[in-house]
Amino acid sequence: MATVQDDMESRHLSVVIAAPAREVYDFARRPENLTAWAAGLASGVTRDGDDLVTESPMGTVRVRFAAENDLGVLDHTVTLPDGTEVLNPLRVVPHPHGAEVLFTVRRLGMTDVEFDRDCAAVQRDLETLKRLMET
């Protein structure tokens, strides 16, 4: 039986992209590009003030990114349909071969199976971003 483990567990996922960090950052932060690489934001991103509203596998969610910056910080808070807010640390940093994109997935009450599934989904999104940026 799957059990919920320690809520303090995090997993850091990354991908190296053969493109300049600034280009990756600029592409990844544009709302019109999100649905092309972030499957968790399944469809139809619209703006509502500083928030992005989209349909996700969990229902309608609100996403608020950190203000545009020169440090590659793409942290974003996702407000779930039940009102729960989840902070997702996301960075684009320079790498000797271009850029490295790092995403921290936090367990937050998930079972082992749910956590592994969430991490696999995020890794797929990062790989999709890599393919888009390298073509």
C-alpha cells in the first residue's frame, strides 16, 4: 500500500539545453509558450491581472510567476481549484553548454506513487522545453 511520506522531501530535476540561458528564460516565461512545453498547464492560458488562468488536469488553476528578472528566476505559485497555493521553484541558469533549467518538486502530502508520477511529468515537461529550444 502506498503511504504518504515526509512532506519535507523535495526532488530537484534538471535538463541542460544547448541554447543561451536568456533565450530559454524568455521563451519559458511567455504565457503563449507555456502550453507548448508545460503539460501541467494543459490548455488555454489567459491573463487575469498578474495571474495566468489555465485549464489543467486538476481543473482551472491560477499561476503567478515571479517578476521578470535578470537572474533566470521563474518561480511560480499555482493556486489549485480548492484554493491551495503551491510554490514551484524554477530557475534557468547559465551552463557551459548553454542553459540548465532546474525545477524543484516538493512532495507535499503525496504518496510515493503520486510523487514519482509528478516528478516524471515535470521531467517530461523539461525535456519538451529542451526539444523546442534546440530545434
